[in-house]
Amino acid sequence: MEEGLEVRACTRCPALCDARSRIVNGVGPADADLCFVGEAPGAEEDAEGEPFVGRSGQVLDAALRDRGLARRDVRITNCVRCRPPDNRDPTVEELGNCRGYLADELAAVDPEVVVALGKVPAEHLLERSVAVTAEAGTLYDARLGDRTHRVLVCVHPAATLYDPGQRETLGAALDEAVALVDAADGGQSRLGEF
Ligand code: URA
């Protein structure tokens, strides 16, 4: 396991330590070109120990498949690695406690593009309020730790479950993410080769 990718033990957030079954680390290639960052594990993720394996994950998997990609082609992680009780949003303090782990992971993977899935990760990474639907598909530079990453704003996959109109917004942002990776690879995409 490459340095910086996995957190084995952490007791920084008492409420999350009480609620979690396990720490849910990111999955996918340690040198992925594309890295998706969600909010925090939900019940299924907590049970299985893998990000985005519940209903949101099925939406993400389908959107990747539509673009000729599989889960194993990309890295998938979360801002916070332990399930918040009752599926509440992580607090500012919890996000702060986990920020260094995300910084270490993104520094190790060094993806061409980081896709922020929804409002919590977009605001956490960009450190400002974000109008996710309006800004979906827009690329920004974001400082995390001692690195600058290219962050693409995207709606959360779960948004498409409540509002099917968001499917197009999600798809357009993913098209943009894939195009950015292709352009960074000089038109020779490494996506999908794993
Ligand atoms: N939603 C998230 O933001 N992350 C997950 O891992 C699952 C659902």
C-alpha cells in the first residue's frame, strides 16, 4: 500500500467513532488520472468498507459505464472517512479533522482531475460556498495541503435520484472530466486501460 492512501486508525471525531463500523478508505488505482471525492460514507459504505457502493454508487457506476469506464479505472474517496450518524452532513470540525488524510491521498495519487461530487466536497475543496448545479462542469484550482489540484465541480450522483433532470448535469460534468484527462494525456487516454 502506497504511503498516504490509507488511514488504519483514527479517533479524532468522537461522534463518528461511536457511529462507524469501520474507516472507509478510498479505492482505485494509486496513480489514477481521475479521482472522485464524495462527502462521507453512508450505511452501505460503512457496512462494506468501500466508498459509493450504495444507490449513489450505482448511479456513479452507470455514468462511468456510459463513458466506457469502470470503477476500477478511477479513484473514489470521500472528504470524511467515517459514517456520520443518521446520515447527517459531516460537521466543519469533522471535515477539518479528515482534511489532512484527503490531502495526503490526493498528493499520493496526483490525479489530473479531481471531481467534487456535490456541495460538501466542492465547498470543502474550494473553501467557499458553491452553487453546485450552476457551477457543475467548471474547473478550478484548489489548494490542499502543500499541493494545488484541478477540481471540477459536479452534482452528487444522489441528486439524480431525487431530480432526474440532474442526470444531464452529471453526465455533462463527467464528459468534461474525461475530456480534461484526455487532453492532459495528449489525446492518448489512459482511462479505461486498467
Ligand atoms: N455518498 C457519498 O458522498 N459518499 C459515499 O461514499 C456514498 C454516498
